[in-house]
Amino acid sequence: MEKKEYQIAATFGVAAPANLTIQGFASPSLFTPDLDPNYEFRTDILSDVLAWLKMGEGEGLFLTGPTGSGKSSIICQVAARLNLPVQRVTAHGRLEIPELVGQYAAVNGNTEFQCGPLAIAMKEGQIFLLDELDLLDPANTGGLNGIAEGTPLVIPEKGGEIIRRHPDFRFVVTGNTKGTGDITGNYQGTMKQNISFMDRFWIVHVDYPERNDEIGILKSCAPHVPDGMHEKFVDTA
């Protein structure tokens, strides 16, 4: 796919020097997320994500924060504007690493190995987004240690095939806790993660927007609501 340089200020609608750019693709792929034209970027979080995209090769990104704060959406909307493909998976308590790497399946009467979303992302140079990381058993996340730090993926079921990470591959995880367990009692089922796994990530906290930011988001999504009502909605929430 053809690469393209994007001006950050114009692409994301934020205040930034005109000569500040970031690389993406000239056109979307089947795995590029849909663009939300009303999405409002928060400059501090966007800055962290773009810095990681530019300089984070060989390191993962962990976005942590309360439910509905925009952890996954910022990755998807950045990708949508840069035409970056994303392989997105939501974790659960029974998810195991082979489901991400791939498995044998029946294809036209034959049994063939089908690469999973992680293997595809590593091979093709895509973003692999694993939501709700802290629902995973830490014994399973240990199997992703090498991926998070940039080592190749070995597939024993496919004769020991080695997939070396594409230079454009990026590994992102999200979670409602910081990997240290839930101390609020609000996120049942989350588990404390292994510190050796967490140490392989850039960690960015994504909180709810400030009041004025929330009002701006509501106004862009519902412009026909009478004046003054957006503020009342936010204050009530």
C-alpha cells in the first residue's frame, strides 16, 4: 500500500505546528476502522498515541481508564484518519493465545492452518488491538511477552513457521484497571497482571473528558438540541 504523510493539525483538528506530520496510507483497507467525523480528539492523549506510533516500534501501548472513557475509540479514530488497518479482539476469561495466533480449520474439504488476528497483524504490518486485557488470566498474557517487546512469532502448529514483525506492526491493549487489580469493586472478573508483562508497554491513562470537552462533544453530535441543554445533560451525568 502507498504511504502518505499527513499534517497533524489538519488531519486531527488540533493545534499543532504546520510542519508536524505523521505517516499513514494513501487509501483505506478492509481492516481500516470507519471514520467518525464528529470525533473530538483530546490533545494530550492524541500526542501520546502519535508519539508511540512514530517511536514505539518494539514496545506495546497500554491505554487504561474507566469504562466508556474513549480508550479504544482514540486508536480506531487515529487509524481511520491515517488509513491504518486494525485487527481488533475483545478479551474474555477463556481466551487463549492460540485463538489469536491461528488454528486448523476445514477449508474446501481439507484441513488448513488459518492465521489468527495477531499473526495477520504481525505479518501485514497492522495494528493489533486487544480490548479488556485485564479480563485475561495472567498465565495467558505471559505468552504475549515476546510480542510486546518485538520478538518474532513462532507457530509450532505450522511446522515452526517464524513470523517476524513487520516494521508497521503495533500492539495495543486496553483495560479498566492498571494491571494491578480492581480496587473499586466496579470491574468484576478483572485480574491482576504480571509485572513483567506490564513493563513492556507505554502506559497512558485515559480519563473522562473535562466538562467543557464533553459539552463540545454533545454539541457536535446533537447540534439541534436547544441552547443550554447540553450543559444540563453533562451536569446531570
